[in-house]
Amino acid sequence: REKAGLMFNKLVREGKVKAPIVIGRDHLDCGSVASPNRETEGMLDGSDAVSDWPLLNLMSNTAGGATWVSFHHGGGVGIGYSQHAGMVVVADGTERADECLRRVLFNDPAMGIYRHADAGYEEAKKHYPLTP
């Protein structure tokens, strides 16, 4: 995702794309969601419904320079039964956008690996700690 975001930003910078590109997502995976009946069902450590991870994801994306972040609940399983962090980051051709894209599009999906590693999944631990 990080590499694609940087390529999109380069296309805008070079004028090959005439307007900024908005990159966003709603529900990602367990790194941005606490949904015990769907994405995070049956976590090894019992953290299915713990909202710390979506909040950490939201804060990481904010600190990383996301254009906007959101925190919402429901997600198709009913109001109050899940919480999610969403994000959008804009590729506008600037060097600042390169930095924001690099941080946000690395950290955002990495949060799912961090959560799985913290929960005790051996496959995730093989990739931890992550480095960009």
C-alpha cells in the first residue's frame, strides 16, 4: 500500500494525473476493528471486543498525517457491537504527502500484524517488529 500510495503521488506531481488522489478505507481488519462477531471473532487472547486496537489505529493514522480519520460503530453487526477506525490520506503531489503516505500506508495495515502478535499468533510474531 505504501509503495502504491507513493506511485500515485508521483503521478500527480508529474502532472500525469491532473487532480489529487484520495486513498481511503473503512473497515480494514483486526488492526482497525473490534468486532467480536466478525473481524476479531475468536482472538487467541480473548480480546475480540477490546477497542484499544481501533483507538491505537486511529491515533497512529492521525499522528502519521492522515487527511482525516473517523471512529464509528455498528459495521453491519448492529449498533454498539463493534467499533472501527477509518482513514483517508490524500496524494496531492507534494513532498509532505510523500511523508504522510509513507507513514499512514505502512502503519495502518501493520496494526493488524501488531494486534495478532500481541494476541499470541506465531505467524504474526515472525514479522514483528516491523520496519518500513
